[in-house]
Amino acid sequence: MVAITVVLAAVLYVMVMGFGGSNSQSTPTATLTYVKTGNNQYTFTVASVTRNDVKMSDLTPSIVGGAATAVGAPVMAPNPLATGNLIAGNQIIVSGTTANTIYTLTLQYGPTGGAVYQVTWTAS
């Protein structure tokens, strides 16, 4: 009886502490770099991602700031409808920015609603 209690306590501890495998419903994080690549355009490049199973179709980029109608919707490359996963080297292109205006780019993860990446910058 004591042995069964000890084993059950150990199993419960492992489950609570998350040692029982990865939680596929947690929000991954990514690091991106960005450069101005053209007139009123910025290219964000994925440097790293904490998980290798993040589907491109689960990601939604959004941009806030300036005159919202002047900023082109962020475009992900490859296309967000692609079947691949987010990996280092993928890009997000933001166009139509206005100089001296503050913008925030957010990359949202659909399954959890959390932000994979978020950055605020001033367009030049």
C-alpha cells in the first residue's frame, strides 16, 4: 500500500511539473531581426524558434501604428497558408510605413492566442 502511494505521488509530481513530455499547447517564442529593405519597407527574418512544430498556418502577423490604411498588411514568406513549419530564415515583409512613425509588429499563435514575437520600432 505504501509503495503504491509513493508511485502515485511520483507520477502526480511528474505530471504537475511538466516532465511528462512537451506541452504542444504552450505558446512558442521566436527571435527575429529586421532591416529596412526598401522605400517604406522592412523585412523581418526569423533567427530562432523555441519549438520545431509551429505550423505557418497557425501564425497571424499584424501591424499597428501610424495611418493604418497606409501600412500594407504584413506578408509572410513562405505564404502563411503553406504547409511548412516556422523555421529560421522565414521572413515577414512590412511595407507602406511612414518615416518617424512608431509601429508594432505582432506574430500571433492561433492555438493559444499568445504572441510568438512582438517588436515596436520607429520607421525611418
